[in-house]
Amino acid sequence: MSHRMALETRALTRSFRPRRSPERTALDGIDLALPTGGIHGLLGPNGAGKTTLCRIVSTVLLPSSGTALVLGRDVVDQAQQVRRSLAVVFGGERGLYTRISARDNLLFWGAMVGLGRRASALRADAALEAVGLADRARDRVEAFSRGMQQRLRLARGLIGDAEVLLLDEPTVGMDPVSAHGFRDLVRQLRDEGRTVLLTTHDMAEAQAVCDTLTFLDHGRIIAAGTPRSITEAVRTVRVTVADAAPEHRPLLQARGFETRDDGTATRSAVRGEVADHVRALTDAGMVQVSVVAPTVEDAYLSLIGERRTGP
Ligand SMILES: Nc1ncnc2c1ncn2[C@@H]1O[C@H](COP(=O)(O)OP(=O)(O)OP(=O)(O)O)[C@@H](O)[C@H]1O
Ligand SMILES: [Mg+2]
């Protein structure tokens, strides 16, 4: 059965009441509609509710109220079908058998998700190839580095041929080259028609791979859109100068630039003021003046930062 929405939530709420502590609302009325065949980023500070949302979607945690549908199926009433359509990779989780080889872990997992021996072996080898671990397939997992273990977890997620991948901080602990390879793999999975829900604190990663972004804070959605629409909504851009001579300093400082001894200067400016700054600097003889569009990190800082630095 095909469905247009990979994940839909309506007024999804989850509270916790730890012993001898007041009740805490981890998710507070989340409405999401994430289409199939995209990479959807979930961003927000520690404690925002991202993992809680992933746990509800993966059916290991019940909502307090509201609904969540994966490919049109309810995570509570149709939990078993939902589980079959999902692969979950939580960063930093254990979940691997360290005394046996990488390949044996995958064969075991293949059996767990109901594959026969032949199919398990084929899928295990394909998954090991996909995550770049084919040459270490027979090594015991205890000899793997953290990033290699993380890649093996992703391979495990690929065994069952899931339509929806839930990745909660999957590149934590990976070196830059591995993380880069991992992103290529995620894009490839999307291009095969799968849907990826990706939680990350790495803003460059979010910008590089996500088709949509949802920002969470204190259990609520505070912004959502494409990386482009989110960054275009940032009101400020950065103006930088690379060839500021000592005699330019007074002008730069009067215009609110931070100047450095290496001849660079920078300030953030609201979009409407940029042309005036650029004209003034170039009129004064500076040539290497550039305007840098906001990044997802800038958007994050302005969205979350504004909420943190209130009166
Ligand atoms: N089992 C639990 N018992 C009590 N409180 C919990 C439990 N799980 C989560 N919480 C609380 O719910 C809130 C959201 O936590 P969650 O783990 O979803 O955040 P997160 O966005 O994943 O953060 P991080 O970026 O640090 O991973 C936090 O205030 C957390 O303390
Ligand atoms: Mg988390």
C-alpha cells in the first residue's frame, strides 16, 4: 500500500512524571506532515523532544494524547505493521553483539526481521557494502571503532528493506570522511524512494542533506520548511571585508564592523541595510567585500537564540 505521507502527527503530546519531580511535557501538540521520499531533518536543543518523538514513531513509547501515523498506519493501533515498515538507528546505543562478527550480527538481525538464510546473507553483504564495511565483515564488532559500530547499526537498519528510516544522531562519533560517505548513502536511500527522518545537531549536515527541516524547542514546533525557506526567513546576512587597511578602520568601526588585525572585518546586517554598507565600503576603496547568505546554523541560532536571550 502506498501512502503520500510517511509521517503524520496530530496534536501529539507526551508527558513524563519522574518520581518525586513535577510532570514534564516532552512533546506539546506536535502537528507534522512529512511526505514520502524525502530526507526530513529534526533539529533542536538538548531536551527539545526529538528522541521522544522518534521513540513514539518507532512504537517503543506511547503518546499521552494525539495521534501519529506512519505511512497511514497508527503507531498505537497498528504498531506491528508500523514496525515492519521502519528501521531505527539510534546514535550511541548499544544494540550490537560485540563478541561476534559484523556479518553475523546482520545475519542474526535478518532472522529477527523474518528473512530466510539466503535472503539474510544477500542483504547482509549488500548492507555491509553500502556502509563501507565489506572488508571488515568477518571481524568481531568489539574490534570496531565507534564510527564503524555506528555504520554497522545503519547496515542493520538496511537489512529489512524498510520504507522509512528513523535516524537519531546517526553520525555522532563518525570522522568527517565517514560522515560524508554516510550522507551520500542517506541520499541514495532517499533516491530509491525511501523516507528518512534524521535528527542531528550538525547544522552543516542538515543543510547538506535535508529536504525539509523541523525545529523543535520545549516540545513544540517553532519553525518548519525547506532549508531554503528557513534560511531566507533569517533577517540578517553577514557582510565581510577581506582587504581592510588600517586607514579603513574608523569607517568600519563607525559602521559597526568588528575589525581584526589580519585585515578582515565583519558584521551581520539586516537585509535592507546591506547595499548601503557595501556602497560605503567600496567607495572608501575596499574591494573584497562580500555578502554571505545565512546558513541553517544562522537560522538555528536566530530561532533558538532569540528564545534563550529573552529579558
Ligand atoms: N523516560 C523519561 N523519563 C522522564 N523524562 C524524560 C524521559 N525521556 C525523556 N524525558 C524528558 O523529555 C524531554 C525531551 O527529551 P528528549 O530525549 O526527547 O530530548 P532530545 O530533543 O532528544 O534531546 P537531545 O538533543 O539531548 O538528544 C527532556 O526534558 C527529558 O528530560
Ligand atoms: Mg535525543
